[in-house]
Amino acid sequence: MGSECIRCTLPGVHPLAHLDANGVCRPCHHHERWAPTPEQREELVTEMRLLLNSTKGEGSIDAVVAVSGGKDSSWTLYEMARQTPLRLLAVTIDNGFLSNQALDNARRIADIAGARHEIFAPPLNDMRRLFHAAAETELHPETGQGRASSICNACIAVIKLYCLHVAQREGAPLLAWGWSPGQAPLSSALYRPTASMLDIFVSRQREPLEKVFPGGTDWIFEPTFCEDDVTPRFVHPLALWDYDERSIVAQLEELGWQRPQDVDSTSTNCRLNGLGVALHQRRYGYHPYAYELAGLVRTGSMSKRESRQRQLPLELNPDIMQISKELGLSEEIFR
């Protein structure tokens, strides 16, 4: 696999690695310098507990929760319902390639959680057009490339815009995401954006989508906030809760959650993921989840061995080739 950070397995070719002479990456140095002490972490946990137990919206919803039906977002929704009195609205984006099992999982966990559940399905032809473009070219800047595949980033942009739109529509003071500690570190676990920050956030999500749809579409939302508006607070609970992937899956399976069989080994929700991973590895020479996996190693949630195992090159199996065909891609794209 070539050079990697000796502490966290982040590949040396990763754009955010910047390995020093000792083979330690920049994110590890940053973590060493800025990681909270046990006392500071406990303060953050206490702050989040108070936030989740005392926040009330002016309408019927206190928190919007993005739920794909995958393990992390499903567990986030379930635990928020179990641990807090919040009135929850689960939002699922059906991108046309979400596993049917993942959709069933999202419905099941939302029902168990007693949450309202909204499923938004953009036009399938438009989503195919978006994913075709994301497969053929990089729609995001280098920092985005370092955190997910181009296909995944394009989908996440749609999810973020729609969930923020729903939070604004419902007057929900909280918007919760099921990012793992490797995706959203402690520093972003509790984030209160201002109206101007949200304008920048919305602009950044829309920019790559507008490359594909220069004329715009009705389903790509552009929520806007005035300085006097109450802006939703972004919450990443998994950064503060004890995160153990095997335990999470075991708990979910007791609730009837089932791992989809039509996705690749690094996904628990989307049939597109394998294609995105395979293209990213061939285009850049590293796994699109390398940054997340390294983050999990850094926080003690994953071993180096497992991180390396998950970053092995993904073979072009029939499922990946079928998805590629559905998007109208040429086989030349893999060469």
C-alpha cells in the first residue's frame, strides 16, 4: 500500500497526510495537540446531554435526524429517542440506489423510535445524471476528495441541503447527523452556525450540483437565513458517545435491523458505494474512507489491522459493473 502514517494508517498519498520525517501525519499531530483531556471530554458530554434533554422547538419538532438506514445513522436515531425526550423527525433521502433493505431499516428504526419519518426521492433521471457526472469527473475540491468519493460527496450535498431545508421548514432547533467519530471529531460534535455561516455552507453544497444542473432544479434546495433567524444547531452525537461498531450492529440487529446484502463490504446502505470506492482508488491511489478509518484508529475505535484491511483495493465485481451500466458509464472509466 506504500507509505502510511505510522500511528493511524493514513496513506502518504492522501492530500491531507503531509507525513513528517518520522512518518507521522498532520492529522495525528493536530490530534495530539488539540485532543481534549478526559475532563474536557466529560464537559462536552455533559453539555450535549443537557442540550439534548432541554431543547424545545417552537413547532412540533425538536430535532431533524438524517437517517439513511445504515448502521451509524440508525443507531444515532434510536439512541436519541432512547436517551432524550426530543420530538424527532427522521429524514431519509432515497437517491434511487439506496438498498431496499436500508429503506426498510430506516422505516423500522424510525417506528421504534417513535419518530416522524419523511422520505424524499429526487427524480431518478436527475440522480443518474448527477452520479454519471460525479463518476466521470471530480466535482469537489481536494479537501472533499480526501474524505469521500466523488459520487458519495455529490449525494451528501443533496442530503445536507434537504435536511437543512426541513429543519428550517419545521423550525427545528437541532439538526443531527450520524457521522462516525472518524468523520466528525469532537471539535465539531456541537456546532452552532450563524446565519452567514449557513449561507456559506449552502453555497458550498450547491456549487458542485450547479456544475451538473446549471439551470437549477426544483429539488435542489437553497435554504436562506437572516441574521435575526434562529439557526439550527448541528449535532454529531457519535463523536461523544462510546463508539464500538460491532456493539452498534449487535444492538441494531436485536431491533430487527438487517445488513443489506446488495452493497459492498464498506457500506450498510447504498448500492452505489462500491462503484464510488473502485473509481476513487483507481483515480487517486487510496481508499475514499482512508481519512475516516484513520480517525477511528486515532481515537481508539479501530485497530490498525482492521483499517488496513478495509482499505484493500476493491475488485470490479458484477454488482459494480451493473451499477456502472445503469449510470451509462463506459468500461474505459476503470482504466
